[in-house]
Amino acid sequence: MHTQQPPHPGHDLTTTGQKPLNAFIVGNAGSGKSTFARRLAQQSGAICLSLDAIAFESGTSQRRPLADSLAAAEAFMDQHSQWVLEGCYADIFEALLSRAEALYFLNPGTAACIAHCRARRWEPDKFASPAEQATQLEALIPWVSSYDTRDDAYGLRQHRALFEAFQGPKYEFTDPAAYA
């Protein structure tokens, strides 16, 4: 396993300093994937895609067929020479693993993820109002809490398997201060 922590929070997080950088970021809800993806994209000039945007039917909590999500991700990657995809969807990442040049696994533990979820500012790109986000939070917390024991595409076991299967440069971060 290639677990690497940058020497300080402001460290350049690009793996080689060369472009293009095409990376996947996986982890539990609340692990800091979106924040880290924006920072990595800013450093590398890449365009970010949150897999939340392609994993669900528009305006619902219903997962799209995997083939549809994969087609949308492929189209995004084909459209941009430099990209960062972030999400908790091991099934999507697994099918596209050969396209990534680097894999980042954010694994700060469920307590940190829950704290991040509770402290999260309103996300107008995901929720119509702060009240809607607060309502969703109550359902999200038990889901985040079960990360270590779930066997689905969103759980630790599948994220660990994805990380182990990736043959390129890969980095596991367990301390949010190292990547926040």
C-alpha cells in the first residue's frame, strides 16, 4: 500500500507536478472529497466532477442505472483533458479505474466524517434550501456511521478493494489536516 501524507497542509498535492492530472478521489460522505477535489483541481488546472451529479436520477434519490452513470462519466472525461472525479461510488470508479492517473482515498474515520457533515455549510448545488439540507442530514448521519460495516459500493470494504486494485500512484489520507 502506498500511503503518503504531504509534509504540511499547503503542500502541492499533484502527484508528479506534470499535466495532465486525471485523478479519482474516493471516501465516505463527509470525508472532505469535494473540498480536496477543488484544491487539487486548482493546483493542477483540472475540472472537477462530483459523481453525485451523475449517479442519481435528476431531482431524486434514485440511483441511475450504472451504465448511464458510466456513460456520463466517460463523456465528461473525454470532454476534458484534465479532470478530477470525486465520490463514494466504488462501482463507478472500479469500471473506470484504467482512466485514472492517481487515486486518493480519504479515510479519516467515521467520527471525523460525521463532524464534517454536521458542520457543512448549505450546498445550494445539492439542496433547494438549508432546511432541506438539514432534513437530509438526519438520514445521512446513520448512513455515514455504518461506513466501516457496509458491503455496498459506498462502504469501506469496497473503497479499500478499489484502492488495493489500483496500479498507479495512490495515496491514503487518514488525517483531514493533511488534505483540508
